[in-house]
Amino acid sequence: MEIEIVTLSRQGGRSYNEDVFGHWHDERYVACLVADGAGGHGGGDVAAATARTSVLGGFSAAPGLDEAALRGLVAQANLDVVARQTEGGKLAGMRSTIVFAAVDLESQALAWVHSGDSRAYLFRGGAIVARTTDHSLVQQMVVSGMLDEEGARLHPQRNMLLSALGSIEEPPDIAVSDRMRLLPGDVLLLCSDGVWEPLGDGCLIDTLHASRTPSQWAEQLDLQIQANAKPGHDNYTALMLWVMQEDSDETRLLPEIAEAGPGPQTP
């Protein structure tokens, strides 16, 4: 199985970027994540970076797609963020969402885990076949039938989270997917809410259809966010993993990983 990973991370209309992304791989496994920090400069970015180091470090020490192990990685990341909070100051109230995906190249399988409203999408044949469910107030309203997805995306309380890393008194909700099969042509997207909120799922699909390579898709997302987001809009980060078609002229081996934005890649 050949894959290509491309990343995009921008500060948007903010004065600094509290999003981070990261990825790790060995000969069998690939691990990817996006984390979106909150709590102010020197806080949210530290929380997100702490979560990245914790999860990628933990996974690299014992890679696998076991549900309990994936849940444990995020639970440990929460404890690590809480430990950094004890340093006080701007770190005291920091929080972070996280979405983490692991791929087993040998069995061609995928699983993901998340907390908060950073999302994972799996596209097959240009359609969304799986997506995380946000831990947010408006998502609860969608589940209860009070809002549809478009109404939730535009709701004034859309940023009110019900779960994030950074608390022991109220441990974060951690959701782990079933193990999913990966097929040639599949596309995995991990992104912060700064990507999906201004665009919506329809625009994600349309821009994917218009792109022949992950780099082209990253460029399309960047342009669309800049065109659709409001002044002062949020940081936005996306990590795209494409499972290459066997007859594609664009294939790259895994170690050739491209970046469309700044940020460390490994723990």
C-alpha cells in the first residue's frame, strides 16, 4: 500500500496559531493527528503540542489499532496536559481538542480516536463514508433533532465544547472508531474546526472532486477557507492522507511526506 500525506496549517485571522499536526511511521504503521489548543497564547498552543508529543510518543512505543490502547493514548495525553497546567500562569486554563488516526499498512486497516470537535473524515469514491461525531453542544442538538448539520455549522454556540483535554475533575469524552478497511483511492482527512466550519461537508467533497492530488486539494481548501471565512477567523489545520491508486502516476512512497504549512511532525 502506497500513501501520500500532505499538511496545511495557517493562523487564519488570529495573531498566532494554536493548532498543531503531527505524524509518525515505521515499516508497518502510520500515525497522524491534529490538535486544536485553547486558552490564549502560551496556553492553547502548549496544550496542543503537549498532546501531540504524548500521543505520538505513546503510539510509537507500542503501535497498534487496539481500541483500549488508542483510548489510553488520549487519556494519558489528558493527564500530561493537566500536569503542564500546574506550571500556572497562562498554562493554568489551557485545553486542547485532538483527533488521532492510525493505519496498519500490513492489514490495510484504519482506526481513529478523538475528543472535542477536531474531525476525521474517510472519503471513498469521492463520498464521505465515515466521520467523527463532535463533542459539542450543537452536535447534541443535531442528535436530538433540533438542528441539521448546516444549522449546527452556523449556530452562534457552535464553539461550545463538551469535551477537551485538560481536566481530571471532568475527564474528557474519548470516542474510538471501529476498525475500518482502507482501499486504494481512499482519502483520510484530519482537521480542526477552522477547516470544516467555514466550508461544510459539501465544500470538502466538491474540492476533493476537483483535485487530482493531495497537494491540489490542500491548495483548494486554503483558497476556499480564505474566501469563505469571516474576519478574525480561526486557525485552520488539515492533514490529508491519500491511499494511492496502483496505476497512479502521482504515487509516492511513504517517507516522501509533503508539508503545506509549518509545524513539527514527530514527537
